[in-house]
Amino acid sequence: MTEKDGTSGTPGHPGVTTARHGDLFDADCPTRLLLDRVGSKWTVMIVLLLADGEELRFGALRRRMPGVSQKMLTHTLRQLEDDGLARRRVEPTSPPAVHYSLTVLGDTLVGPLRELKRWAEANMGAIDALRTSRSGSVPE
Amino acid sequence: MTEKDGTSGTPGHPGVTTARHGDLFDADCPTRLLLDRVGSKWTVMIVLLLADGEELRFGALRRRMPGVSQKMLTHTLRQLEDDGLARRRVEPTSPPAVHYSLTVLGDTLVGPLRELKRWAEANMGAIDALRTSRSGSVPE
DNA sequence: CCGTATCCATAGCGATACTG
DNA sequence: CAGTATCGCTATGGATACGG
């Protein structure tokens, strides 16, 4: 059912709730949870680095991510692991070598993320251009 | 915010040529900028509400976004406007009626975002299941 | 009805130092 | 090499109140 305008005066809460279109409009919806992850500073970077079956060690990841701290790298990897998107493989050598890779689930995220990346690369430049050449032109 | 102008003081990427994939691995890359937007709490919600040529008034948006404050709604809309993703149309009635809709550019973001949303709806449940039934199974 | 301003709590994240 | 712990800053964003 499509939502209805609740102009019934009382801003408390109507009897029937959560009748929006899909979700996203609830605090605990899957999309919000994903976006929170995706919006975090290093998640997407890691996923894209591990895409296509790449398996990288902690240090290797770190080297490719200029500016990341151990803390945040570890933290983000743990999150990805907890979410079942990445896998951690420890080689019990000395010193230990820890390898990270995507799970099959994690790999399915790569497509959507790459699309977003492509969009950004294609359009963020245009956005920047808009912001500078703001001379009274109307956006279409 | 300490936005650095890339005049001459490039802090130097020693040795590493950072140009491995595309970018994303620089602080000012388009993808990071987009992800920062997309990761913000209300942006995606607004874009999806305005998708498909929908034009909504401030109050209408607000009613469909339970929990949003005027401040954040205004702020997010301004961002979208600044980025050229949304348009603001004021009807100078009394009291004024302000309508928001997507620009053509904004509309092109809808596809990628919907794909992400679809992914989330299809897979975040599985992730949640993993997190609960953590009985010693190995991720694939 | 729409927007702005102020105040404040918290979460994200970077710097640094220490351990096995 | 990989990970943990502590500290402190700042950005995000919620509550509230005021103004056109």
C-alpha cells in the first residue's frame, strides 16, 4: 500500500506504522546498514583491493592504502570479517603472516561498488565544474 | 576542514606511484567524495524518494523520513543542490511552497544506488544470519 | 511553511606507544 | 609482522528555539 498523508493533526504516531514503500526508511533496514559500512572511510577501498580473488597480507594492504592507520585497517577488516565479506587466513609461521581475501558474498558486492566508482569518476568532475562555474546557470 | 589546495605543496607520495587501479586511493578522489555523500545519513533516502521524476515539497519529504530533523533535511538538500543533483523550486506564495526534485545528473545516480539497495536487501539478511549462527562454520 | 542558528552528545578516526 | 590500547580531535547529526 502506498503511504498516506497523515494530516490527522496528531503528530504522535498513527496506528499503522512502517507502511512506506520498500524500506530504507527504517532505522534498521538493510540498506542503511550497508551504507553505513560503505560510507566508512576504508571499507570500499579494501573490498576493491581484494576484488577478483586477490589475496593480500595485512602489510600489503597497508602499503596500498596511503594514510590508513593500523588501528583503522584492523578495525575495518574485522568488520568485513564479521559481516562475512572477507576472510582471514593466518599462516602460523614466525612472525605470523595473515592473508585477507573476499568471500563469495564479498565478491558479489564488487559489482555494485564498481558501478558507483564508475559513476563517481564520470560525474564528480562535472559536479566540481558546476560548483566553480556557478554564474547563474540553472541546473537542468 | 583542512582542505588542501593542490598548488605546489603536494605532500609527496614517496616512491609509490599510487596509480595502481584508478584512484580512490587519494584523499581527493571522486569516489571518496561520492562515498562521503552517500554515506551520510539521509542523502540516499532523499535521492530515492525523488527518483523517477518525483517532485516533493519540504514537508512531504520530511513526513516520509521519520526521524529526520529540519536541520539535517535542509542541510542534506543543500548539499544535493550544491552538487547539482537536486533542484529547488520556490513558489512565492504565502506561506512559500518549496519543491525539490532531481536534476538529470541526480537521476543517473538512482540506478547505481538502487543496485546497492537491491544488494543490501538480498544479502544483509544473510549477513545477519551469519552473525547469529556463528557456530564454527567457515566462510566460503 | 520553510529555513537558520545554537548547543551538545557521540562516533569516527588519526597518532602514538606497547605486546606476542 | 600483526594486533591492541589509550588519547584526543573534529565531523556528524540530534534537540531546541527563533525568524521571515
